Amino acid sequence: MARIVSLGSALQDIYLIDHDDLVPTEIGEAAIFGKVLVGSKVDIDRISYEVGGGGVNSAITFARHGHEVVFMGNISHDSAGAAIVRTLSDEGVDDSYISFLERKTTGTSVILLDSKSGERTILTCRGASEQFGNFSENDLDLVQPDWLYVTTLRGDIDTLARFFKKAHEVGAKVMFNPGVKELEQASELTKLLKYIDVLNVNKSEAAMLVPGKTLVELVYHLQNYVETVIITDGAMGGIAKSGEEVYRFGIYEDRKVKDATGAGDAFGSGFLAHLAAGRSFKNSLVFASANSTAVVSQLGANKGILTGREKLHPMPIQKL
């Protein structure tokens, strides 16, 4: 097994769940939770307190797979931060590199979830997870990881550059799943792609970095910068290319979505968890899809995360 550093956000997720008052109402191409009126008092069915955030969700995937995992992220000395530390400890994740920020609250999301459709709206206060510049890349000298896995750092290109460069100095590979804040700085982000070994984006995100309309065009253009590229396309599956190996894949199972929160984290971290355990590129894609499917089938961003020991059935995947 490998030693993996997961660098990213840590949040408490508070679910407000109801079966009728949060029903989405379509307005043109958009939708709103149409039965919640300004000034009204709405009774909901239940509340659920979970933990999440891209860095935490990914760390849990790696730990359940049996890897040695270090989480780096910011929280605060409050009840939400305590819940995150407790969860990471229970999962066997090394939390000694967590930074506690003063005068900040731990990041929190309030998720309005329609239990019938699985549709949700997320209200997020990033709090301590709004910044990452306080972390030192020199900690990688101490950890000596095999992989550095990074989710969005809220557009902090300087910190990304420091960690990506240091990772390669210490012989670690890098997998990156950027967010909107990084992709909005496409020209700066493109300069960092040479330090990335595996890039995971969706179709619209890929189109922000390189020209192309089809998945094939996008993946070939991105591979001019990164050796291994994975582009997802929702229910259409996705495409992945590593060297000369190219796969077009569908979804693992057509299950009813109970909660889509954490689906992207489960896919990306699931891929690396399997790959870092010595599995093939193809099998890692299958596990990534299965992990994502398992997560959206349960409430919360990480309850459904798999261990890698499950027996998986075949899924639509074709070598191009």
C-alpha cells in the first residue's frame, strides 16, 4: 500500500431533509425549491449531521482502502472541527497535520435535500477552509508521501505551485481535481499541469483549459500537458487516457440517487486508491465508478465509500 497526503477542505455537512416542502420547481432552464416562501416557517422531516469536504472525503477513501493517509486541512476549535477530527481518527487517518485557525469557524454546509428526488441545494460557509496559504510544502519532506492528492484550494495558485513542485522534489506523484476557482485562472493553472501526473476534471471543466467539443478532442488535447487524464460526463460516463491506453466508460449502475454530495470526490479518490494499490488503469476506472455509485446511494458524502475488497460486477467500458 501507499502513503498518500490528502490536501483540501474539511466541512461539517448539516442536512435539512424533507419530502414535500423542498420539491424543485422548474423555471426555464433552472429550478428552485419553490414551496419555501420568504418569511414562512417550514417543518422538515429530519436533520442529519455529517462531515465532508473534498480533502476529508478523499482521505476516508484512501484509508478504507488500506493506505497510510495524512490529511492536511484547516478547521477550528469548535464542535464541527471536533466532529471532523473524530471521524478522521475513527477511519485511521493521520490528523497531526491539521491546522486550527483562530478567529475562524470550521467550514459548514447546510444542505437542503428533497428526499423524493435526491435534488439538493448547498449553502456553504467555508470558514477555515477558505484559505490554505498557511500550510508549508516542507511538511512533505517529513511525510515522504508516494502520492499527493489535491482537491480545490479555493483558487490559491501559489500554494498549489509550492506543493506540486515540492511533491516532485521528494519523489511523490500528484493527482489533482481542480475546482471552479482554479479553473477561472486557466492560464496560470495550465503552467502547473507539467507537475501533475493525473488530472481529473469533468467535461465543462476540461473545456475551460483546452479547445475541443467532444470528450475525445478534450482528452487528447489535455494529454499534451498531463500523462494521465480522466474526464467525466455525468450520466454519460466519461473518457480516460494514460499514455497510449484510452477508455470510454459508462456508469457503474443506474441507481436512484439518494444524495449526490461527494460523488466527484468518491470517483477521483476511488481511482487513485485502486491505482496506488497496484491495480490496472482499467480496473481503477471501474472501481472509481463503483465508489461514486455507492456514495450517491447513501446520505452523506462518505458513508458509502467502498474498501476495495468488494466483488465488483462488469460495467460498460471500452478500449479505444
